[in-house]
Amino acid sequence: MNIQKITTYIVAALGVLGAVFVLMIIGKGDDAIEMSAMQGDYGSVASIILLAQIILGIAVLITLVFSAKNLASDKEKLKKSLMSIGAFGIVFLIAFLFSSGVETPMQDGKVLSASGARWVETGIRTFYFLTAIAVCSMSYGSVRKLIKK
């Protein structure tokens, strides 16, 4: 049996399982599901959510495996990928070094620790740095193209 047949059978089985779960949810009705959820019973919806998480996990796993296989087959691609990951790591490290953490009270009464606040600020600064790098590189390319004309 080849991989295409196996994939077809798995996709068909997951599709049928999803259809069964949807029919169970529709059969129960909105009111019954709402009442159950208010009492803490998410059983009818939890099954389809679990199925969605399993499908997402399979898709991510397959993507990672084939991406790694593709990178391993070409040394130039692997070198460029490792350089890109290293550059991202440097940007992240710079963002972390520029970040500071202060205990912050949250809306639900809990307190975000100084370490947690530093990680949040690091993520935000990383986003800002990557945005600035992207804008600058696009602007540089456009200006360079205009000057060549």
C-alpha cells in the first residue's frame, strides 16, 4: 500500500469522525449544549475540539518532517536557514537585553511577575525590531531600484 492510499484513508476517517461529531452537536441542540456548558460539562463540544487539535498536530508534524527533509537534502538551503535562525536569535537577544521587567497587576486580580513582564516586553520589542527591519529592507530595495533607473 502506497503513501497516497494511506493518506486518503486517514483523511476519510478523520472526515467521517468530524461529520459524526458535528451531527451529534446538531442533534443535541444549542440550548442543551449551553445548559451543559454552564454546569461545566463540555463533552459534546470537547470531542470535536480534540479532533481539530489532533488534525492540527498531524499537519504541523508533517510540515516539520518534510521541511527538515528538504533542508537536509540541500546544504546551501540548510546554511541559509541556519543563518536566518541565527539572525532571528540575535534580534531576539537584543530585544531581551533592552527589556526590563516590572511586576504588573492584571485585571483579574493576579500579578504578572517581573520575569513574565520581561518576556512579554521581549516579544513586543522583537515584533517592533522585525517590523523595522522589514520596512527598512523594502525601502532600501525600492530606493536602490529607483536610483538604477
